[in-house]
Amino acid sequence: MNKNAINNLPRASRVFKKTLLMSAILGALSTTSIHAQESDTAEADEGGIERIFVTASKRQTGLQQTPIAVSVTSGETVEQAKVLDIGDLQVLVPTLRVTPLQRSINTGFSIRGFGNGTNNTGIEPSVGVFIDGVYRSRAAALIGDLPKLQQIEVLSGPQSTLFGKNASAGVISVRTGGPSYDMEGKVEASIGNYNQQLVRGYFSNGITDNLAFSVSGGMNTRDGYTDSISGLGKINDRDRWNLRGQLLFEPTEDATFRFIADYSEIDESCCTTAGYENGPTAAAVQALGGLVTSDEDPFSYESALNNDPTNFVEDGGVSLQADIDFDGFTFTSISAYRINDSGFKNDVDFTSLDILIEEANVEIDTFTQEFRLTSTGDTKLDWMVGAFYFDENVDTTGDVLTYGTMARPYFDVLNSFTPSTNGLFDTLEALYPALNPGDILGAGSTIGNDFIQKNEAYSLFVNFDYHITDDFTATLGVSYTKDEKDITLESENTDAISQVDFNNDLTVYGVPLYQVFMGQGMSEAVALGTVEALKAFQFQPQMLELPNDAEANSTSDDKITWSLRGAYTINKNVNVFATAATGFKASSWNLSRDSRPFPSDQAAIEAIPSLQLPNQSYGTRYAAPEEATVYELGIKSNFSNVSFNATIFDQTIEGFQSSTFLGTGYVLSNAGEQNTRGIEFDSTFRATDELTLTLAGTFLDPEYVSFVGGQDENGPADLSGTSVPGIHEQSIVAGAKYDFEFDNGMYGYVRADYIYESETRVVGNINPDVTREVNTLNLSTGLNFENGVTLQFYVRNVTNDEYFLSAFPRPIQSGSIQVYPNQPRTFGASISYMFE
């Protein structure tokens, strides 16, 4: 086939052919994802082949025998690569992307390009995160330094049949080490650039023959790397600490109880944004003596705020896991209660003028309970039956947007640029008896909302593994999920212009406003156009509270999901599997000041006089459930020094919950259908006893199959048939580690980790020239002494690679674009002492 013929192939076909070619090449060279080293997660068989054990199927099985697309990162790898939190994990797992947003309490997770990330507390993630079996419902509970790790498993594709709630795109499962009966411990101190200081420690010991404990804690501080050009403090600092305690009680050989209590705090100035494009409104800011960040270099790491951003998170909880063995089965119970209090205060106009300040406090209380019965023994049929219960209250109080002292002068200057609106605020205040001079967009005007969401859900699940032959196993999983949410919304909006109904209010002259303008010499067309122009300043309309007599303030969703897998062992080194599975995520409510009644509720609202509000607008209260479907073909191989895992998949989410920020608010909607076809692989080649090479990647073809209610840079648009922004079509991670040993007993390592992500449009509703391409190299080395002392040195982002994490239209500044630049190069050194 000639080159032109190849280029004329459909894109999905070209990607598929490239990935098959890559797989064939790598299959001859490579080995598995990442070696786990801990004794309870890996072992070697008679041939010297390392076996990695995972809990992806909620029973411990070998990675190669688990018919699930799962990437495994060991605790040792995390330690050697100096991964300090979950956000750093993506440099080791190409199918995972972690995107920090405006505040420390918001981070978006996506797997295979599917995921939700937003500053809207009501949007629950499509990627479920579990730490020691406990579901964490919000990203605010995840941004802490990782505890003493055993391993991290990233499961691709919908996992609803086993993980209960909000796993329609995948699961991140973090496992930490339990207490030891033999005394052991470790202390570590690190320093780095930007005055980073990190101290952490761990200690464990037995109390009696059947009771052991462990305690751990850490503190992580760092100066910010973003300077203020308006005379304020630095941004993007670190100020975090955490404590964690565990008890392990084994009263008999058949019963194990593990109790965990943890608490952490974050108090930081987050997060850095930069100007990518300063539109015409920048001239109004500068005319008032204000500053905006230059759009010539978004990576100058400068801010032009008039208020230091503040973010705090207090997160804690307790959990108890009980495992009791009976004759033929094991009973497991995991009970957990967690609290998460967070808050922020941010300058959201991103200029040095005092125009807009946003602040809020969010309290989240969560109780979860899981029960499982799991068969044991060597039988033809392995089974599991279980139930999961979830009860959560989300209380968002003081969600307030406040107009600053320069809000009115800023808009007055904007009006002066347009003759038809120049001086109109003064005119309006003179015409309407309820308005006084300076009321419109006046300093201290607020838009405040309080939300309470009560969410109760449960799921019942069964899973059967039938060993048809010694080499072939069929798996069937079925889950029923019921999810109910009740919402209360209270609102107080003192913005004067939002209270004026330009369509119906009569002025003191007793006629509509446009007729007053006609009396001043305007033509009817110009007068009507002027009124429409004034409506643009009503960007925060009055909000209809919930509950009310016209709208529902609750959702009740239920769904049966299923998974069907077949796994065949070709020989002791090679396994293949095929999967068809579905997933489910319940409705997500719009808990923001942009929560609006559905257009379908308009007639009912207009029929009730007490519900009439000036300029009632319509939008969305919630997004309907997501329903996922995936088809997979996979291979897992493991030889003496080579293994290779690959999965070809076709994954679709119908009703994907999309949240788009438009500069003044969010549009929450369901994409009709989002599809991604592709391949993911992971491998390691043990070239010598000392040198290990790793290579993993994903090749994706993401598409909105249908998305009529989308948004592009020009406004509402039908995005059906277009590529999904923010998803890299190619993502590769490569690593090399060299282990060395000296005659005196000292040993160490040198490792390099590289991530490449192909160019992609960052978000869909701004300038398409805002793209991202990632080429990041991390280096680390360590030296271990016989006495338990370890020295480590690391450099992250060695080449100072520059790319955008995300982007958004700058609020109330039409034509201006703000971006999140990635973190610059960081480096440091640590010394630790391990004793036992």
C-alpha cells in the first residue's frame, strides 16, 4: 500500500494498525508493568519468574492470571521514583491522567481519557479511588502525601460489578502495609529547591502475640514557585502534614481485624494560573491602574492578584476491616467513617484590581460499609457475594461571590468603550425607584448559595469464576446499584442589576426601558439592542431555591451492571482473556451558583406566581447517569526475563457527565455518547541482572459519537463526530533502572523515568491553539548502607518541559484566556534510616 493510500484510511483504522505493529515489536522485547518487591505482593516460582499479586478482583490472585486490564506500581518503585502524592503517579502509568485545578481540594482523574474534573462539588468522579478498601468520594480526600505503600493498582475500564459506586471509567486502588509483630521503623528527612522540607517516619511493633500496631506521620512544606507582580506572596507552596495509626488484631488463626485511623491537613496558596491571551478587556483593567499577567510567556510563573489565594483541607477518618475464615469461605467486612472539611478564598478575576472574590466552605461526612463472602479452597466454582452501602452528606456553606471596590469602575470603563452603553448604569439607577446611585455592581454586593446534598446508595453484587477446564475459566459478575440524592438550595443575591427585569419592569415613566431609550433619540432597533447589551451584565441571575413546588429536588437511579470474562492459559507463561462489561454512575447535581431549572420546568414555574424571579434563566440542575460499556481482548505473558501485557479495547460511555466552564459559570450536561478505541500495554525487559528497562503506553482514538449540547470556542455547538479535547492519542512512559552493589555490602540504584504525551487540544470551548504536549524526564538515584541508612537524590522535570495542565476563559473578561502551567523543575535530596 502506498503512502497516500495509508493516509486516506480512517483515523481509527490507522491508529489500530499502528498499535498492532507496536505490540508485535514490543511483544518480542518486553516484560510486565512494574515489579512489586514486597514479600506479600510478589514471589518467584521455580523458574525464577517473579509473580505479582493483585486484589483487582477482590481476591488475591497473580497479576498474570487476573483477566482485568490493570497496571501495578509497587511501593519500592514509588519510593525510588520519589512519587510524593497521587498526582505524580501518572509518570509511571500512561493510562492515568491527574489534573489539578483551581484549588488544592480539586483534582481530576481520568483513565483511558474518561474522567470528570471540575470545581463543582456535586460532580462525583467517574474514576473510583479506594485506599485500603475504603472509597474516597472527593478529590479533596486524596491530595496528601502517600502513606507507607504496599502497591497501587490502576484498573482500566468500568468496574461497577465489584466496586459498587462511581467506577464507570476505572478504579485506583491504593494498598498500604499493615503493622508488623517484629519491631521495624523508618525515619526520613528531605530538602529541595524552593526551600522544600519533608520529614516523615514510620514505626511498628508487636504488643502481644496477636496484637500489633503501627504509627506514621509526615510534614511537607515548600515555598511557592510563582511570584506576585502586585506585591503579594508566592503561590503554589506546600504546607501539609499527616498522622496515621493502625492496630492489627489476630485473636485466632482464622480471624484478622485491622483498624486504621488517619488525619491530615493542607493549608496552601493554590494554584498558579497564567495569561495565555489578554483580550480587549485587559485595556479596561490597565486604564484603572490594574495589572494583568503578560500573555507573552505563560511560563514566567507570575501572578497579578489582589488577594493571596487560601486553601485549607482537614481530612480524617477511621476504618475497620475484619476477615474471618470459615469452612469453605471467608467473611470480610470493611466499615469506614470519614470527614472532610475544606475551604478557599480566591481572587477569581485574576487581576490586581479588586473586582471579584470567591470563597466557600465544604463539609463532607461519609459512612461506607462493605460485606463480602468469598469462597476458598480448590473447587470447580469460585464465588463471591457481597453488599456495599454508602451514606454521605455534602454541606456547602458560604459559597459567596463578592463584588470588590473596583467592580463598578471596571464595568463603567468597559461601557465607555461602547457609545450605546456609555453611562447606562447611571441612567438605570436614575430611572428605577428601587435603585440608588452606585447600586449596580456596587462594592460588597454578594451572590451567596448554600447547598446540602444527602446521598444514600447501596449495591448488591455476585461474582462467579467457573473453571471449565484447568486452562479455561469463565467469569460472570452481576451488580445491582440503587442511588438516591436529595438537594436543598438556599440563595441570597444582592446584585442590583440581576434584580431588574428588562423585559417586564416598567420605569418611573410607566413604559418599558427600550421605549425610554427611543424617547432619547434612539431607533427602535438600537434601543432594543441596548437593552440586550445590558442583559449581558446580568451574568449572575437570581436563583430559584430548592425545594419548590415546580421542580424535583431529588433523583433516584438504579441499574443492573454485568461483566463477562473468559480467561485461557496457553502455557505457564502466556494467558489471554476477553471481556465484555458495563458500568454505571448515578446522577450528579450542579452544586454551584449556575444551578438552573431545566427548560422543561419553565411552564410549571411560570404557573406559580410565588416562584417568579426577575430574568429567570434555565439550564441544568443535574446531569443524568452515565452508562459505560467496554469490550476487551488482552494478553499477559511472563518469561524468565521478559513479559508483556496488552489490551485492545472499545469503550463507550453514554450520557457522559460533561461540565464546561464558560467564564461566568458552568454548563453541566450529558454527552450523548463518548467512545474511545485503542490499545494499552506495559512491559519490562530485564536486560541483565543489574539493568531493567520498562516501557508502557496507550494509543487512543477518542470521539464524541453524539454530543448535541456541547460547547466550542464560539458557544453552543453540536460536537457529534469530533475528537474529545484533553485526551492524548498517544501516551508513552519509559523507564530504566540500574542496580549496583559494592563488595562492602552497600548497594544502590540509578533510574530514569520519561513520559511522552502527544499534542492535544487542552479544552474544547476556548482557542483551539491552546494545546498540550508532554515530554518530561525524571531522574533519581539512591545508595543503601549496611547500617540501614539510605541516601537519595532526585530531579523531576529535568529539562524544564513546559505544558498546560488545563485552561479556561478568564471570568468577566471576554476574549481573555487563563491557563494552568505545569510545575517547573524541582530537585532534592533525602536521608533515611531504617531499623528493625
